Amino acid sequence: QVHLVESGGGVVQPGGSLRLSCAASGFTLSSYGMHWVRQAPGNGLEWVAFTRYDGSNEYYADSVKGRFTISRDNSKNTQYLQMNSLRAEDTAVYYCARGSGLSYFDYWGQGTLVTVSS
Amino acid sequence: EIVLTQSPATLSLSPGERATLSCRASQSVGSYLAWYQQKPGQAPRLLIYDASKRATGIPARFSGSGSGTDFTLTISSLEPEDFAVYYCQQRYNWPPLTFGGGTKVEIK
């Protein structure tokens, strides 16, 4: 059974950094593209970043480009989201999601809350 | 960037009724559109992909239709567990992948 478990969320001051992790089980991470999607409190869904199955390509939303970095360690079945220069508008639940056909999301984690506040 | 507009924002219906949700794209997305269901405090769940294909384990009362710029998600007879927020998402032209703003299906 596919499971995705995010961790690393918390409260951080504006300008600070945080690293999220997503532990995958029940499938071979190296066979799938993976995404991060976020949802600000009371708002809709926003795609954040994508990494190909082998980590050879990365794509980002304009709102995070240059500040966030997606990466993966297939040997550990884990993907990451390094978030730097955090802003109040980055406050959201961050979901890890498996790519289906690259760019639909067929499995999601439970999410981890990131709060950027002084 | 392709903008997806969902309507209505809120749909008030009773169990057993038919729900019809709309998603309109700012430009053609072919058939590269998906629908997700999200309940409070939960992650979204993939319902429909490629406009009309049901994802694994999704009941037959959920169906999708449309192509180009106009899409519809239909729930033929609402069950109590179907009251939730529904999002459409396109993958025709990305990055970025984009979502609609959501339709909340609430109990009347």
C-alpha cells in the first residue's frame, strides 16, 4: 500500500529556512516523478515543485523559484523541499504527492503545516 | 499560465440528488484535466483523470466529461460521504500545474 509521510513543518520567522521531508513506502520512488503542493489556510491548492523520477529535472512555481529547492534520495525513498527566505505568504499545509502520468497526483501524504510568523 | 475557473463556488444539495460541477479553462487543455475531492482535515483524493477516466477505487457514481475548455464532474446520486470540496487541475501546459478555485458541495 502506498504511503507518503511528510515531516519537518513548524513555525519559522520571516527570512528563515525549513527543510521538509517526505518518506515514501509501498512503491519504488525511483520509478515516479514527485511533487509538492501547498494549501494556505482556508484556501485552495497550489502546485509548488516537481522532480523527475531520477532527479534530473526540477520545475517550480514562480512564487517559490529561487527560494525553494526540491530534491530526492531514491536510496532512502525520501524526497525533500528546502525552503529558504520564507515569507508570511508561504504559510500553508505542504503536501507531498506522487506523480501519475508525471503530472496528476494519485497519492498524497497527510501534509505538514508550515507557519511563517514573527 | 492556464487559469481554471470552477462554478458554482458552492452547491447546496440533498443526499440522493445529482451534482453537476463545472470547470472552465482559459485556453484549451485537450483532455488533460483531473478532478480531486477534499474533505476537511484531509488530503485531496484523485477522482477523475484525463477528463473522464475514473481513478482506482472511485465509485461509478462519479463521472467526468468535456474537452478543450469546458469540463463537468457529475455525481449521479449524492451519498453522505460526497459532501466535500472538489478541485479541477490541468496538466496540458506546465509548469505550472494549475488548479481551479474549488466547488464546495454542501448539505442543503
